[in-house]
Amino acid sequence: MHNTPSSLLLRIGICGRTNTGKSSLLNLITGQKTSITSAIPGTTTDIVTKRMELSPLGPVVFLDTAGIDDLSQLGEERVRRTMQRLGTIDIALIVLEADVWTEFEEALVAHCRQYAIPMVFVVNKCDLHTPSSLFLDTCKHISPHSVCCSTQEGDREAFMIELKHLLIALCPDEFLHSPPLLGDLLSPQQEHPLVVCIVPIDLGAPKGRLILPQVQAIRDALDCNASVVVVKEHQYVHFLSNLKCPPDLVICDSQIVGFMVEHTPPEIMCTTFSILFSRFKGDIVQLATGAAALTTLRAKDSVLIAEACTHHPSIDDIGRVKIPRWIATHCNPDIAITHCAGCDYPDDLSRFRLVIHCGACTLNRREMLWRMEQAQQVHVPITNYGIAISVLHGVLERTLSPFPRALSAYQQARADFSA
């Protein structure tokens, strides 16, 4: 459970007004004192996360959020962070008090509807006040999924059975039936498909391990009964020349995409790990369309380079150093570059001409789609590292060829910009 990447976990948000018993609910679910609880409003000041194995869903993560009616001195910032994180969850547990419905519950429901987040109403403190049938009917009219409980005196086992039943019913398909990362690119007629991964080991490579996109691509290929060979770039040409049969797919790290395209025969399908993730974690068609904006950048335009994880940049960091350098070389040297990392994705993207996002390997798909939606709402194009780097190296038509719809969308967007 603890070794499962957070991006692969079902994210369940616990939200509601202060003192409705959100933290007590998390403690009830986990069977532990995970969150501090008290009768003082605003006890939870920041988001508390807790991983848990929840059969049959597997590992999940619960997010205990601050009350959205927090009126304390730092309440406004807490509420802002809570609402921002709620755009990234897969299921919302909205904690209610019996027969109490306010504008804050209305705001939560509106937020969940905006981002198509399934809702479960948890009517808490039923030992103190039994909810009226009218209140329960009102809740069911908004969401048919609700459960009553008491976090103080309730039967945990009975509650967990009912809660799991609701979570399974609302669980996104991708968690029950994970989509392939690359398996559908391999021909079903090929009995023994071969995938070659070109992995550079440079200053940006983590010590003693491969990065997550590489690991997930290798695993997905193995799950699809393919053989996988991993080589460094200086070994690739020699390895390729000694093969009796060409590989079915070649994948490389984006920073050596020019090298891969130059040395891979045109009949062999090739792409990058980041481009694979643009489909796996987001909407590859929208990200390909957004990449066309790279060809229109002018002096003083502002570009946001967004990273999902927080790490100490290396001397030749891909997002902090290489992409800005390639933009300056191939687009315009006077582009204003802004960086953000982790949860610091800006609330307002309207000042940017383009957003270039990382491969989102540490995000779940909903969070990446939420970030893309934020850009779309203010009509700002968004693309990802792999697609952008292929554009900047002039090889996108090759690396996007395994995805015809995305390639067509990019070509149409370029034509539209030219017109």
C-alpha cells in the first residue's frame, strides 16, 4: 500500500462545514486517531491525508479538509486551499449535520457538479439528532448516495460495509479497469511484441532507480505480454542494428527525442514517455492542440512551466533549464518564463500565453484534467513536456503519429494559427 504511487490511488475527500465531524469520520473509517478532533471550530487547519487498504478497491487515500465556513484569521487561505484540492479528488464525502443545510453546502455541491465529482452525503451525529425524512429526501434529490452515522456511538463495521458499497458504485472506471498506457499500440497479431525503452542516465536521473513513467511503461508492456529491452542512448544504434526483427515500439525520454527520431527507421513506431502520459493522465488531443501555440510565441509573452512534484532542480533540470533554453532558441529569446511546482498551481492562468505541464506522473488523472480545465476556462492553451519538446525539436509529426487524432488536432491548430 505504502509503495503504491499516490497518482494510482483513489482519492476520497472529506469535506463540509467546521464541526460537522469530518476528522471524527476519518478516525472512524481508519479505526485510528488519524486526525486531531475537538469541539473547537477550525481544529483541522490544513489537509490531512491518510492511506488505507480498502478492499475490494485496494489502496486509497482520504483527504480530511478544513471547514469551508472557517472564519478564523487564516480561514480564507484554508478555504482556498480546500476548494483547490477538492478539484482533484475522485469522490467527495460531504459531511452534514441532520436537518442543517446552508449556503456552504450549496457551494460544495456546486463545486462538485462543476468538476463532475461524485458525492456521498454522510449525515453525522445521528445519535444527537435523527434527521427528518424531508431532509433525507432533499439530500437524495441532490445525490442518491447517502449514509447516516454517528462517529461517537455508531457501529463501525456496519457503517464501513455501507460506505464501501457506495464507494464501489461511484468509483471511476479507470480504477476498476485501468486503461493501458501503451498496450493498445501493440498489434494483437504479434505473438511476441518487442518494446525498446531508451533511458538516459544523466544528472537529472534519480540515484539507483528509474523514474516513475519509465517504470509504469515497462510494467504495462509486460502486462501486455511484450518483451522489454532498456538501453542507454549510446547503446541504441548498436542494439537496433543487431536485431533480427525490428521492435514494435520505441520509447525514449523526451530530452533525447531528436536522437531517437534520427536513428529510428521510419517504419518503426516511436514516441516518448511523456507523450504516453499525456494520454494516460490527461487529454492528448487538447494537449496536442495547445502545443501549436508554441509556434506563435512572441517577445514578452508569458509562459507557465508547471511541475506536479516538488524536487530540488539539477544543474540541467528539464523544466527549469532545458525547456526554457529550447524556447529561447527555437521560439523567442525574450519569452517570460514562470515556474510552479507541487500544489502551487496558480488560481488565475489568464496572464499566461501558454501552459507547459510536466507528464503528471505523480498526479491522478482527475487532477491533471482539472488543471487542464482551469486553463481552458480562461482560453489559455496547455500542453505537456513531451509534446512541447517534440515541437521544439521539429519531430512532433513522428512522435505523435501513433495517435492520429492528436496529430490531426495539432495540424489543424497550427493551420488555424497561421490563418
